[in-house]
Amino acid sequence: MLLTADDPPPFRVLRESAASDLVLTADHAGRAVPAALGDLGLPEAEHARHIGWDIGIAGVTERLADLLDATAVLQTYSRLVIDCNRDPSWPSAMPEVSEYTVIPGNKDLSAPAKAARVAAIFTPYHDRIRSLLDARAERRSVLVAMHSFTPSFKGESRAMQVGMLYNKDPRLARILLDLLRNEPDLTVGDNAPYAITDDSDYSVPTHGERRGLAHVEIEIRQDLIADADGQNAWANRFARLLTAADAMLKAADQADRR
């Protein structure tokens, strides 16, 4: 077993019996590394960077769950151990290089070593999301995948403060894009700084698209949520916007059924 009693569990669930239709996930909320893997051959400064986790998104998601009375599932471990928003068979799931940083602890991993990370972290996290959604099968659920992005990646600066990501079902993303564009002083990304595809993401295609749930992936720029004040501000903003957007989505769905 990769994880011992001294390691944290692979996920946290907040407000399991919450009233909201919205279900929040945070694939990169934590940056823990199992004790058995040491530091993956990296100094602390590298683990603290965006390559290790989505800076600030745990605080935003926790606060947003409280404001919305929404269930949230937050993943605990560093994306350098295993990226829970990638299919485990993809090279990017346990990268040997992230941005420009070589990850010595991921070099030439054996099949059993990879399988241990999947079994200990990836599978329990996604099984928990799956079981929560299964338990809500008789009620309406909307998946909101929470992420953050670095202001600069491989020398490319990102001027946008926030992005809405989608693929096969853009309904909720388009509503939120309209609402965000009405906010003062925001530059908003439409499927930017990333776009969801079957080859780039795991969570939204698996828990949103395949279930037929309305969904959106939210990306917030990390420098805006690096401290508690920023996290609270953006959680308050999205509590307001998601409430409005979900009401509009629900009304549109009801109109379509008439």
C-alpha cells in the first residue's frame, strides 16, 4: 500500500448532505506527497509552485461550498504524484517533466509503481465523486469543476482573470460567460486559458458529460486567490454568479421540456 496511517486520505468531502443542486470538485486542491515517495527529488519551492497544485483553489472551494450550501470533493495530493484530471494511462498523469521542471521521482516509473498511485489516490477520489452523484440520482445535480491557473506559463503571460471551460455541453458555461462579461474590470476567457477535450481532461468528461449532467469548469488566475482575502472575494463572486446562472439554466431546461 502506498499510503500509510500517517498519510492524509486522498480526498475531503464537505457538506455531503447539502441542499444545493451544485456539486463542486477540486482535482488539484492539495499538494501532499505520500511519505513513501519522499519529496520526489524536488525542493519545497517547486512543490509550492503551480506545477504541484492549483494555488488558492482549496480556499475558494471551501468558502463557496459554505456560501452555496453545496457538496464539495477536494483531492488532497500533489498533481506531481498523480494528476487526478488526467487519465492514468496518459504520460501527463505522472509527468517526468512539468513545465520546465524535471521530476526525478517520476522518472522511469514501473507499471506497479504507477498502479500503486492510481489505486491509492486517483481511484478513491473519483469513486467518491461517483458514489456521491449516484446517491443523488433522484435529484438534479450540476457539476462545477474548480481550478486555478498560473499567470505565466512557459513564458506566456495570461491577462485574463478567469476562464470558463467546456466541450460537448456549453450551456452553463455560456450563461456564466455572459454574466462575467457584465462584471466590471474583468477579462474573461472563453475556453481559455485551456479548452476541455477528451484528450486533455478526465473529470468533466467522466462525471459531467458521460452522466449527462450540466457542468462547467471554472479557472481563476492564481495571483488573485493566493491569500484569504482573494479567496473570499472570488468565492463571494461565484456564489452570486453561480446562483444566478443555475437559476437561468434551470428555467431554460424547464422551458425546453414544455
